[in-house]
Amino acid sequence: MLDRQYVFCIPRGGFNDVLSQIEKAWRYAESYERILVVDARHSGLTDSLSRYFSTEVKGVFLHPGEALLRHFDSLEVSPSFLRGRVSRHSGRYEGHYVFKDVDTGLPLSFDMSRAYRKALLVHHACGGNELGFDCLRRLTLLPEVATEIFRSLVPLGMDYDAVHIRNTDIGTDYLAFFRQIFPKVRGQKLLICSDDLACREAAKNFFVESKVLTVTDIPDTCGNALHYYAEQNTFAKNLAMLTDLFALARARRLFVAQITAGCKKGEMSGFSWLAHKLQAHQEIVDGIFASLSENPPFCQNPPSPVSTPDEQS
């Protein structure tokens, strides 16, 4: 493997960002018959993707390994300014989903529209889009991870509604959102998933005519994005994130609050979008959980389309 050509992907940002950037690099690697190596430890996961997922695709490695990182330092690389320090370079976010090298101030990626002769290509970036779903469908949860998540989902049953509210580094008018969906969820089991503890507590007090459910515990991050909140056990944090994602995906109806403040104003968050896509494709959810010895039927009834505040008014 040490004499092959590589794409080294260092995704940054939240979970959908991570998946989107991996898929972007993955497609390039497939097109030019390169090995894809992923290092997600600098993203919001702050961990290796290989602790949670596997893939049957040959030539794709979800963790680099120290020996391979040292080998990367000996290769001709693009961007060329990384020669000899691929394993120890640092990236700084400069806006517009671009990370730049701390030492040189130059962008940390390459032109994916053309071929290269250099043995190593580095893609160090963030930004989430529809590619995140395509990446996730290539992955399978590790058996021990799938088992832990499934144990948390069983008490929910099969017939519940769910809401997702992102309200830390990007904001949501969640009280207005609650008022809009209140008549729709009256008398129903209602799962609340949010990165904001205050928002989740407010939901418990607001939806007095629904049976409010949660599947994970979250800390009070004081407005910081949950995936970058440092005072957490990394594995437990990521397990909770994945549990919320698949709990949302299994809902009969999924209600998503649009962002009212921040970089995605007027849209839904990447995490909400990913849950929405999964909810519409239960066969993909089954595939991701394929490592379970007895793959459970996750959805007995076709889910309703995702609902946003504009559609609910």
C-alpha cells in the first residue's frame, strides 16, 4: 500500500459536513483510482470515524494510522507547501467553507476537476450538502455501536412524531415553531431532539397534550455547538448524536425548525436535513444497521414527508 497514490481527506465541521467532504474526496479517489484515507479527528466528531463505522469498499480507510501519516510526510503532495509536514500541519477556518494552512495562509485542498501525478492529494475542508447522505449509505455501523443505538431506540416504539431544533451556534425561534406544530402533535408521542438543553426543557413544558420523549442526555453548552463542546466523553457524545439521528429518522412524522439566525438562515441544519433524507429512505437505515445479527424492521408504515415551519402555518 505504501507505493500507491492517495487522497487524504481531513473533514471539519459537524456530522453532515464530515460526510459531505468525505464523499467529495471519495468520488475523486474512485475516478482516479486512488486510495482514500480519512482523518475525522479534527472535526466535530473529535474522533476516528472507524470507531463507529466500517465500509466494504476496498481502498477506503476510515482512520490513517501513525505509520501511514509518517509515510505521507515523505511523499510529493498537492498542495505542495505541505511537503514533509502533512501529518502535523494545522488548518484555520477562513470563511466560505475554506480552511487555510496556518503557516502559509494558503487553501488546504486541490483542484478536483483534473488529474495529478503527485502521490498524495490533501483535502482539508468543511461544508455540508446532499453528498452527506450519499456517503452515509456507503457505511455500516459497527456491531457494538449499532447494538447500543438500537437498545436506546426500542423504548420509542414505532409510532411517534419527532422534532429537531438546532439552537446553539445557529439560532431558531423555537417557541414560534412550537406554537405552529402544537395542533398537529396533540395527543401524540413526541420525540424532542435538540442541541440546546433549555430548548428541550421548554418543549417538555409546552407540549402538555403530548407525551414528550427523549432518547439521549445533553449537557448545557451555554450556546456552544454541541459537537464542539469539550467537556464530554467523546465516544458517548458521538453515540448520542447518532442515536438522535436514527431516532429522528424512524419517526412517523418529522418536524424541523428552520434557522432564523446564523449562516443557514431560512434553511434547515445539515443534521436536520440528513435525518429527513434517512426518514424518507428506511432501506438505507436498515443497511446502516446491517451489522446487527437480526436486522429489525425499523419502519412498518411509510413515513410522512418532513415538515418545516412554512408548511406548518
